[in-house]
Amino acid sequence: MDSFFCIEDAPDEVYSFNRDHPDRKFFRDYVEKIWKTYSKYIETAKDRKFFLKESSIDFQARIWEMYLGYTLIKKGFILGKQASSGPDIKLTTKKEDRAIWIEATTSKKGVGKDAVPELRTDGTVQTVPEDKIILRLTQSISEKFEKYEQYISDNVVGPNDPYIIAINRSQTDFVDGASPLMLNAVFGIGHIVLNMKTGKKTWSPKPEIQKSSGKSVPLGYFLDKKYEGISAIIYETHNVLTLSLLSPGSNFIVVHNPLAKNPIPQEFFGDWRNYSLKL
């Protein structure tokens, strides 16, 4: 089996840095360990070579996919063989007529005026650019929903199969606040509001975000029947380059779609933190 870091002329500078820098040996060893486990579930030698090539182009996205798969294996899930023509991860279930599919992605900073700014490390105080981060999350959801529709059209994913999007947003740097920003994106909510008379806390509505161009981007994916094909979203904010320091999956969040046509149980992923909305 090929070593994970087997591409010499890698377009991705982060890949090359982690492959070559002496201080990254611990991380390299960890990546090789999870690759040894995860690669067994990639269907063919051709697909494995394709995965390794893609890792040298979009390093953090592939590390996230591999780490997610490794975490699921360690939790006792059974992974089906992965083919390049389908979603990234297939979980087999006791029901032989369906599988649970997971499509992994990483949210990037974006470009132009709506891009998430760089996180300053010189002590400068910065406001967390929440709207810009949420815009990147909505972009990731929209792209993976389009892929879902294509998988359905191609009969790769069955109409009764749960479909989960797994998003790591570490490339947008900033930490979430009191609640995961994914909730804002899928439930169309703003900040927590405290009623000074009753002491009751509620969420302010936030149905859309306005881009710098003036165009409005709607929020509330999980309040729209159009997106009923998305069963849930797995959300992770930690940088994929530091995940080796964490217990696998210890920071994962699962946000359930209350309108999902193929929902997954709240307890499906065990002790991962779950969020849902009662309609």
C-alpha cells in the first residue's frame, strides 16, 4: 500500500509543509495511521491512487474526510466500500435495502468582499465575522445538496437512504460563539434574546444574510421542504491539522433536519452533541 504522503510535486503548500517539515512528524505518523485504516474501505487501487492525488491538491478536505471515516470506524460503524462515483462514506445498516451516506466537505474562506478575513495573531482585537462565516456554511450546504440531487438522479443514493453532510469549517479560522453557527444557517436564527421581564431566552429570527453586493442569501435550510433529502449535518470547527491532538469525534456536533424524509435517530451517533428543532 502506498504511503499517504507519496506525491512529490504537490500543488497544495499545506500538504508539502506537513510532508516535509521535521516538526510535523507526529502529525505525519498520525495521518499514516488513519490512512492505513481508512484506505481499506476505498474500493479499488485506482480509487486509492485518485484519493492520494486529490489529497495533494486539496489537503485539508481529504484529511477531514479520512478523519471522519476513521472516527466512525472507531465508534464501531461498518463502512461500505467507497467508489469515486458516489458519496464519500457509506454506512451499512441492518436494513439491507438502504445505506446511510455521508458527504464530507470543508468550508473555505471565499474570495472578494464577502470572504472571511484572516485571523490576526499580533494581538489585534477582531470581531468574529459571523455573517461571512455563515455564508461559507450555506455555500457548502448548497454545493453538497446539488450533489445529492445528482446522486439521486444517477440512482447512486436510493430515495429511502439517509444523506448526511459533514462540514469542517476550520479554514475559516474564528471560533463559534455561545452556540454553533451552523444553527444560524439551517434554522434561520440570529442571537439569543433575553426578555428582561420574564427572564425567558429566545432566538431572534434571521431569515437571510445580505452580501456586500446587496443580494440576499436565504437561511433556514431545515425549514424548507426543498432540502428534506438532507437528514442531518455533522459539524466540526477544529482545525484538521490539530485533530490528532483530540479524541476522535470529541468535538462533533450533529444537527438534525426536522423535515427530513429519511431522518436518523438522535442517538444514532452515540455521545456526539445533538441539536434539533421541534416544529
